[in-house]
Amino acid sequence: MQAKKTIKVGIGFATGRKSFQKVLKTYAYTWREGGLTDIENISLNLLVAYDLNYANTEPSDYTNIRPDIRSFVDEIFFIGRTTLNRDIEQMIQAGIFDQEQAKILFGTGYAAKRNAVLYTALKNGMDYLLFLDDDEYPMAVTKTGAYAIWGGQHVLAAHLDAIGQADITNGYHCGYISPIPSFEFNDVLTPEMFRQFIEAISNDIVNWESIGELMKSGGVTYADTKILTANSPQEVPETNGTKFITGANLCLNLTKPERVFPFYNPPGARGEDTFLSTCLHERKVLRVPCYTFHDGFSTYNTLMDGVLPINLKKIDAKDEAVVTRFYRTCVGWIRYKPLLLYITQSESYQQQIDSIREKLMLTLPRVCTYFGNNGFMTILRELNRYDKNVKKHYRQFMEMQEIWNRITSYLQKDAKQ
């Protein structure tokens, strides 16, 4: 009788936090508890692309993995600049791309780190690749009456159950997903003014309706019990030519490399998951019924030590760190909005940009006054800058997909030799 083929599963982190080790330990023990480490035909492999500059960390903050955690996986790939640069130079010599293109694809930023993980997974023959974030934990929180109720989540198992029938599987997120703080409206910032501001910077997922509900819960997103008890995944619908996914709790099927897209974001912007979402018209994308808890403000690290709070704190607009994160997120959103509109609604692009600009000119002075932070005026300047460069960014976006096709062909030829 022929032995079953070993399924190689990659578990990828694009990380820059010292808390990575603690998060990895929490996930690893869920793999063992769920029996995945004992299944003979499943090979678990860890891929870690680390950024030493994000929080002034050292390589040892990522590479000194405990022996018990190492025993749960078959191989570990640490993706630092030295290893990656060697492969990049070989591909440049092979004429796959040039130095400038390499910087866009594998340089700095979230998209580049995810591409490094994705490339390493393909190079080493992974069948599936699950992306996890270093500020998300395998647990879900719901609210019954006055109290928070916690439950563990078998994230990897949920994806493996579905990914064989899809190109991409994506889970859900709870906790502190949004940076929108909880605050009281007044004469300076009225609900109508804030609505126009949010409409200017938001997208099809982050919008006034969803944010209004979120503010009522103090900025906390609770897991839906109907999703937690669901038995099957649901296909992700297409909205404005986009099948929206998130960058973590995200699994890619690599068994057909030609169906895989790279990550991209405009230089200095975010949105790498959103831009991947715009490429998925002919791909099957499933939402699997599992949650991760997003600890967006690094408030609940003790969750991984078994400390389960019965109430979750509101995101308080009086907290300077909260306002700073809100500001940075708004800048990040506005930097990628021009390209998103250009890709998905090109026929009305200029009209929409003009409308966004008008709304920002009206609302930003009030937002600055309310939060006591004139830095919010930067948002208008960033809109103008990324609008000016939108065609350049679009060319880069399309060019990266063409280059990625050459990379996958190069890897497949190399594997056959």
C-alpha cells in the first residue's frame, strides 16, 4: 500500500516584537493540544521574517526558540537580510528582476516581509502557508451580560480543514481590531463631522456603519457566537471587484504556485492585504469559523499566561498613546486609499478624490482641535502626495505581479533540476 504524501505546512510570522516568542509558544501548544504535532503525514514548518529596527530588537529575540517548541515543528527558517540578499542576487543575475524592483518586492515594510516568507515557503516546497501576527492570540472573546467569556481557538486546524478546497482561507478577528477610540461628541466634533471624516479615509470594510457600532462597545470587537459554532466555512463575496481578506489568520494554498499573488503596498503605506484582495476575482476564498484576539495596544499580554479578564478596557481618547495610534492609522489608510480607488473604481477616480479632499478640508481642523493634535492635518498632505503618484504605484503593483510569475517559474525550474 502506497504511503500517504506528507503535507508540508508553513506557519509564517512577519515580526518585529520581542513578544513573538510568547505568541509562538501559545500557538505551538494549541498545535500539540489539537493533535497536529502527532499526525505523521503533516509536516509543520516555521518561517520567521524579522525586523530588527521596528522595536530595536536583536536576532536572538527571534532565533532563541525553546527546545520544547522546536520539537513541535520539523524545520525552522529564519529570514534575515543576509540569507534573503543571497537569493535576491542570484535572481538578479538570472534576469528575474533588477535591483530597484527587488527593493519594492523584498525591501522594507509589511508587504516585503510577507513576500520574504511567501518566497521561502515556495522555495522549500510548502503546500500551504498560514500567516499569523505577533499581536494576535488563538482565542476568542464574547460578551454575555456584563462579562467577557473566553474560549480557545484551533486556528491552524480550522484552516487545514478548508484550504484543500480553496485558494485562500481567512479567519475572523476579535478584540482591539480598530484604532478608533471611544469618545464623546461635542460642538467641536459632532457626529456628522466625524462621519464625514471617517467616510473620507475609510474603505468598504472600515466604514461609518461598522465604526458606529464599534464605538458603542468601547472600541472592542466581540466574537460572534453563531460563527464560533458554525460547522463550515463561507465563501467571501466580491465587493467593488475585491474579495476582502486580512493579512493574518490567513492561509494560502501553494500547491499551484501560478495561482499565488505577491503582497504589495505603496512605499510608506499599508494595505498589503487589501491590495491582495483586489487580485482574487478568479480565486476561491473561504472564511473559516475561527477567531484570533487582536491585542492592538499590547494591553493583554497576560492572556498568554492564562489571565482572562472579565471586562475589557475601553479605548480612551484621553490616552495620548491611543490618539497617536489613531493618527498613525489614519495616515496609513489615506496613503493607500488613492491606489485602492484607482484599481477598483478607476472610472470615477478623480471625482472621488476631489470629494475626499473636500471632506478632509472641512473636518480636519475640527479633528485637530478635538484631539489636541495638529498633526492630523498631515492626512490631507498625504492624500495629495499619494494621489500625485497613484499611476506610478499602479504600474508598480502590476509589475510586481509579472515579476512574481517569473519568480515562481524560476523556482519550479530549479526544483526540477
